[in-house]
Amino acid sequence: MPVLNTASLPDLIFTVLFFFMIVTHLRNESVKVNYQVPQGTELSRLTKKSAITNIYIGKRVGEKSPQANYYVQVGNEIVDISQISSYIRAIREDLPPEALPLATVSIKADRDVPMLIVTQVKQALRDAHAYRISYSAERKPTVK
């Protein structure tokens, strides 16, 4: 009975591990607000995820009161609406020049957030010259 040669097996495993380390994008933000994304019908996927900045709007994690305030999170920090434009400007300055035309801000807001807060966030983004805005939603189930 011939024996199976496993001498090249460590090289193969190392190559596969190295491949996954290169192509995997790790999440570097921890979400500090709760949000339930609204449902929509006309959705499309964003490409070039490295040029996307996420803004989360929702209640702070652990708050269940209906009277609780809504908070805005940019990156890993909960910020005031007046600070959003300076945060976005700093993030855009760190992007390479070829990624600036693709720089997109993705707003992930709770479905119950008042439109006034979303409008104030959009105004702060306009002040930071961030005009590409995406709204996150989940696909609405189709009725058969």
C-alpha cells in the first residue's frame, strides 16, 4: 500500500491562510447605538467599501425607554451633530486622492429617528462637502 506524501501540506495551508488574511476586511468600528434599518424596495449594493464612512443614528445600546434620546456615531465615537462636519473632513483628508471621488457616507439610521435629526446630519455633511450619501435599508419582503 503506497503512503500519501504530506510534505507539501504545510505550504498549502500557509498559502490559503495568507490568502484569507489579505482579502478579508476586518470591521474596525464597534456600534454603540441600536438601530433597526427601514425596509425598501429599490436597493443597490455599495462598491469600494474602503471609501465608505458609516454614520449610525439610534438610541444608545442598553436604553429601552421610548423617551430616550437619539445619538449620532461617527466611526467609534458618539458625537454631537455640530461635530460631524469636522470628523468627516478629517476622514476625507486621510483618504488617498484617487479614492476621494468614490468617498461615500452611509447613514444607518433607526426607522423611528425623527426626520429633523437626519436633516441636520445631512446639513453637516453638506458643510463638510460630502455630497455622496447612501441610506441603509433592508429588502422589503415580496408578497406572493
